[in-house]
Amino acid sequence: PEAADLRALSRHLYEAYLKNFPLTKAKARAILSGKAGDKAPFVIHDMKSLMEGEQFINCRQIPCQEHHQQQLAPALAPGLAGLTEAHCGSDGNISDELELRFFNSCQSRSVEAVREVTEFAKSIPGFIDLDLNDQVTLLKYGVIEILIIMMAPLMNKDGTLISYGQIFMTREFLKSLRKPFGQMMEPKFEFSVKFNTLELDDNDMTLFLAVIILSGDRPGLLNVKPIERLQETVLHSLELQLKISHPDSLQLFAKLLQKMTDLRQIVTDHVHFIQLLRKREVDMCLHPLLQEIMKDLY
Amino acid sequence: LKEKHKILHQLLQNNTSPGDL
């Protein structure tokens, strides 16, 4: 009966995952391997194709809007939605402006992604019964880790899917952007390529995300015990899930838990990059929600 | 904490749409 309860929890969370994150790992991998049946993603590999990417998104904007109206949240990835709203001015360096606009579009997508993660967190049994301050703390500290984990299925060693899987942006192009833009994604690629060797499926990912959210060691938590109790149940469910989905993969559970340590370092570095950006880019505004999350984080 | 994280708090309490953000 206990195993049955754990499987029921796994199914419940998987349903919430599908509801909130429709670009699943299965679909992203199908797109990346050319087996999705849809058109191949538009490839951005230089400034010219970045500008063409804006046109590409413009042409496809209507289906995207419908997507939102149906409350089917898109996958977690930096997007290009905001790119279409701004235009290059006649003055200044067009590449600089494009880079900043791309960064701003990533911000917009991140804000939407935070909302999706929040909805997913609320679906974890017992989460909404926690102290409201603790719910805020768990999200504040967990959400960037979740966003980074959810980027992994969209990435391979050569680049990443963005804009709901409609575009593939090359790793070399991202690396070529001016500092610190060009440095920001490289640690995520390095992490993702290693993480992807674990070959988790969407069911596994679901439970891992819930485990990360329910971390009882976040600074400032008021009532740790109920959080730890919830996490323990999800951990049992994850362990069982991995035994079923990867019977031959020894120590996968332990390997996965070790990734949580790497994640914290990536988040610390990411926040540092953002602080650097705010100093260097006078025209840059950080979205209030992202400001809230990153303020006094690490 | 809630005061310093008004939007997060709002997201937790309501079904905020992306437009509201």
C-alpha cells in the first residue's frame, strides 16, 4: 500500500507538470533530434539570424498568443517574445541593442516561468498548507534552480531550444555575445550536458523538481519540520520511480541528489552575472519579480 | 518577508495571469 501511495503521488505531480510545462522533455528531445514531425526549428547562429529570428517570431505570434490564452504554459526557456516589441534605433550600436533586447526577452520568459513553477509548487500536496512566509522562501531559493534544471532538456552540446522550441540558438553564438552576456549561458551548457547523461524522463524530472522546491535548508525558514516531512515522501516516490524507470542504472538516485550541490553554485554565479549586468548596462531594467527573487539571495 | 516579496506572495495567493506581472 505504501508503494501504491508513492505511485499515486508521482502520477498527481506528473499531471501538474504536464499542465504547467507543456514543452516536455520528450517533445524537446524529439525536436532536437528532428523526429518531432513539425518544421525544424529556426536556427540563430549570428546577429543576422537573430534579427531574422524576430521576423520568424512575428510570423508565428498568433499561435503563441492562442497558446497563452489556453493557459497552456510553454516550456521553460529563454524566449524571444519581447524581441518583436522593440526596434533598433538609428543611433548607437545595433548589435548592443539587439543583445540587450534579447536579454530583456529572456527576462520576460523567466517571469512567465516563475509563474509556472509557482503553480507547480502549489500542486505539491501539503505545500499550500505550509507557513506562507516559508512558501515564499522555498520559491525564492528554489525557482532559479528549477529554471536551470528545466533548461537541460532543451539543450545539447551545440545549443539550446528557445521560444517554446521554435528556435534553436547555437552555443557558439551565445558565447560570442559581449561580456557578461556571453559568459552567462556557458555554465548552464556545461551542467546540462552532464545532467542529460542521466537520461531522466519527464516523470523523473517531475519528482526531482518537487524535491528541489521542498528543500528544508533554505535560509530563513520558520518551520522546517513539515517541509522535511513533505520532501521525505517525495524523495521516496523519486527513489521508487527511478527504480522502475531505470532498473539498470545503479546509484542514479544518489547521482541525482548530488546535482543539487552543483545547482546551488550555478545559481550563485548566475546572480553574480546579473549584478554585473546591472552595473554595466545602464539601459537595463531588471523585472520587479526577478529583483525580489535575487535580492539578498546569496 | 511577505512585504519584501509582494509579487511572489501575490503569485502564491492568486492565479495571477502573465499580463498582470
